Amino acid sequence: MISDVGFVISNLNSAGSNNIIMPKFEIENSKFDIEQIRPELTWRLRQRVMYPQSKLYEMEMEEDNDGIHFGAFEDNALVGVVSLFQQGKDFQFRKFAVDTGMQNKGIGNALLKYMEDFALNEGAERIWCNARVSAIGFYMKFGFFKTGKIFSKNGLDYEVMEKVIV
């Protein structure tokens, strides 16, 4: 179970300047922080969890500098990442990864909720992702719907999932 237990101040935002107050969460007797991070801090975890056969430099996305990136930290170790991209009132999240040794501890749940709240505060009406077919059940637990738009990329099957959040 997740409970709000305090706040952490981060000095990064999408422009890289203003202070943002980030909640601190407690899960199953362990504390972790969710903070906005620089894009390059997402790459190692992306590679290790999602694309272990790829090179680290291949994790950089061309649009990384246009996104807002969040990291979940436990004991100062980065254990979860997600990247959020705004297109008008639509927000797409991509490259959502939680360290394999930290999965099923609520970190992904908290990152998803945090990111959704952030998007809502920024005026989002819809949040969406290209979900790996293996993760569809996870997103459905959070009110995401399958759109029927299915595709394959690099040997993996995906479905576009979305949630209206107004």
C-alpha cells in the first residue's frame, strides 16, 4: 500500500529550472522517492530491463530532450523510470521500466499514478501508451482501455492503450 509520507524538492522541470515539490512514498516498509530526472539517467535502466541485448547508447531517443522523465529511487538507487511527452492535451508515456529485482513492490503503480497526476496538473485530458501485450493487464488495473490498435516492432507486440483523465 502506498501512503504519502513527505516531500522531496527537485530542481528540474521540463525547462530545467524551477523547483518542483515531489511527494515521497512509503511502500511495504521501504521508502522511495519519485523525482524528475535528466533523460540520460533513464538509459541504463531502460537497457537493463527492456532491451538487454542492446547497447547503452541505443537507449537514447531523439525526442528525449522534449520529454519529462521521472525516476523512482530507493536508498539513492534508481529502481524505476518513465518518460512523458506532451502533445497538446494528450500525454504519451514511454519506456516505463522497473528494475527486475524491485518489481511487484508497488513502484510501478506509484510511478504510473504520479505521472498521471502530473499530466492532469499540466492540463491533460488523455494519457496513453504503446503497451507491450504482456503488460496490458497492468494498465487495465489503472483504468486504461485497449484501443484495438495493435502493432509489432522489433519482434514485440504492442497495443495502444489510453485513459481519459479529465
